[in-house]
Amino acid sequence: MNIKSIIEDLGARIIHLEEPEREVVGGYCGDFLSNVISKAPADSVWFTVMNNQNVAAVQTLADISLTVLCEGVEPDETLRAKVVDKGLNMIVTDLPVYEAVKAIK
């Protein structure tokens, strides 16, 4: 699957989209950032409710394809700027984490 298909499955709002065709080969759910860094597979989609600048750093360190902010959480201005600056893919869904994961086909 690719990022574009995940956006469609979730009916998500785009925060920043650098690579809509980038492949996603796995997933990770969590908000404990050190766990995400050490356990999220490269090229995965990360479901979280975190919305601070550390999310961009974790996404970069773990080589995560796409970060999905769940439960309608919007990125703060610092995170939004970092995502754009680093060319990261980030979207927002109003779905809870569990429902968002289930919606992916």
C-alpha cells in the first residue's frame, strides 16, 4: 500500500505530503517516543496522538513513511513547521487510533 491509499481509507486531512506514492510496509501505534524509535519498522505508518516537535524527530530517526495524528489532534505550529522543513508526510484523522488502524485496507 502507499500513502495516498491510506489517506483515502481514513478520509484524512493532509498536514504535509511530500511523497504520496511512498510505500508503507508496516505499522506502529504508540506515544512513548523511545519505543517508536526502537520498534517502529522503517517505511511504516505511525499512529499517534502526540503533537509536539519531537514527533518530527522520531519520524526522521525511525524512517517512518507517514505519521497519522489520530482523534482530531492537530500539530502545533512548531511541529507543522518541522514537518514541512524536513519534507515529512503527516495527516490527521478524527478516528481513534484503533478505528484508524482498522480502516486501513
